[in-house]
Amino acid sequence: MTAEQEFKGKTVQKAVEVAAKALGIPDDAVRYDIISHGSTGIFGLAGIKKARIKVKGVERAERSAENKLEDLDAETHDAAAPNAATETGGLEESQQMAEAILRRMVDAISPESTISIDTKDRQLRFQIEGGQSSILIGKRGQTLEAMQLILDKAVRRLNGHAIRLQVDVEGYLAKKKAGLVRTAQQLAQKVKTKGSPTTAGYLNAQDRRTVHLALKTDPNVRTQSVGEGPFRKLMIYPKRKPRNKS
């Protein structure tokens, strides 16, 4: 995406919604200039013109966030490697380590954001609030996912063992999960209507699990992950009814 991009809609608000969907960010995170408010034309029939907006700076902000996370990942790796074999702290130590590392990552992008911690079932759940939440989330959640991966790796190196962690920004994960479930159900309906398979696209392991579980009880479709690596394609197939033997 270029530093500036133009979007259109029936109204300025519709153009903003189109931009937000294309960029994978919330509506209120779109920063734009209005090129034209549009026109309804004569009696809504002739001379209709769409509203136009110019969105700028999204790519620069996201790229800057990604660069900062890459630098912090390298620093954490260098600092953690010598201690990986000797550190064996418990949940409390892991919490202190994880909070300090996450605070550094968040401060590099949005220092005004706050972090709260919840421990349940020996899992550390970090909730980030305020500040530049859209940049912390990133396009389609990529920056948030990067923070999660870096934190997992760093704590594992420092402690010598894995701790269950979850990083969220203003409830984004729950919204994302709900959206995945809706999409999965819509795709399943499409498969049942047309009788042919379709794909939910390339998803990470957690998102694939969400789709698998969402369609697990549907008797008319089945799901299957295809390919190798962390991002695999998830396919949805129609279930073939067994033929009656005469």
C-alpha cells in the first residue's frame, strides 16, 4: 500500500468504512482528508457523485512498529541466550519478565498505553488499553501477533520452559474470533448451497482451530488444513452422504 490512498463511498462515512475494511483497522483509526463530500444528484437519479477521502500515513506507522519490534526481538535474543539453560523461574518470575518485555515493546510504539495482567489457569493474559491501539493491532492483527510471538520466545529463552501467554489490545481477539466464526458459517452455507469446496484462506494455528471448532457440529461440512508451515490453508468440504446399497 502506498503512503496515501484514495477511497470512495456513497457518503464520507461509507468511504471511511471501505478504507477501514481494506486496511484491516477500526473505523475510528482511519486518518483521512476529505477530497469530496459527493452529491446525491437530481432527485437521486442523475449526476450522482460518490464521496472521496484520502487516507495517509498508515503504512509508515505500521512499518515503523514492525521495525521497532524486530529490533527489540534481536535485543531480547542477545540478552536472553546466555541465561536460557540456567533460568527456571515459576509463574511469578515469568510474569515479571513478560511484563517488562511487553512494556518495552508497547513503549516503543505507544508509550501512553496501559497494560493490565490477569492470571488464570496458569496462563498470563495481558490486556493493552488506550494509546495508538490501531497501530498496536496492525493490519489484520499482524503487529499484535508479532508481539505475542516475541514475548513467547523471550520468556521461553529466559525461563528455559514455555509459559502460556496471551496478549490482547482492547478486546481485539474476541472480536476477531467472532468475525472468524461468522465467516466460517457463511462459507459453510456457501459450500452446502453449491456442493463444492471452498477455502477460508491461509490462517495461523489458533485461527484454524477457531474455524474447525465453529463447524465441528455441522453435519453437512468438514474442515481440513492443507499445506505446511505456521500459516496453512483451511479448506471446507461438503460431506458426501453415503449411498444406499440396494
